[in-house]
Amino acid sequence: CTQKIYHPNIDLEGNVCLNILREDWTAVLNLTSIIFGIIFLFSSPNPNDPLNKEAAKVLNSNAKTFTTNVRQTMAGGTIDGVKYHRVLI
């Protein structure tokens, strides 16, 4: 990721926590598998294996607040003292 994102499985530096990139990697996986894995993470964040522990904590405790935080950050807001770039038009 080139912009900061509020997501349990992506840290503020853009590192992605995706099991197929780590312990679940096998030779049969390819770029398509990785892309589908990342798309899946966006539709179904995994708060049980977080890189962004604060986002995971919010998702686990209140999904509605998590969704509000995602929208706020994508609109260029600030969450937990972190300013996010506007990525929505």
C-alpha cells in the first residue's frame, strides 16, 4: 500500500499480514492467488492475526465503530492520532 490504511491486517507502513505470503506459501500459489488473498482481506478483515492491533481491537469490540473509522480515514480523517490521506473522491 502506498497510502496509510486503517485495517487490522495492514500496518501503517503498508505491510500486509496474509498467511499465503508466510507460513501457508506453497509452490502452487501464484500472483493471482496473492491478489485474491488481498481482495479477500479487504472484504473480510481478520482481527485474530493483526498487524494493526488498534484496528483489530475496534473490529472485535464494535464492528459499527470499525466501519465508521474506515470511512473516516478514507475521507482523510484522523484516528488515534494518525492522519490518513483522502482516498475517496
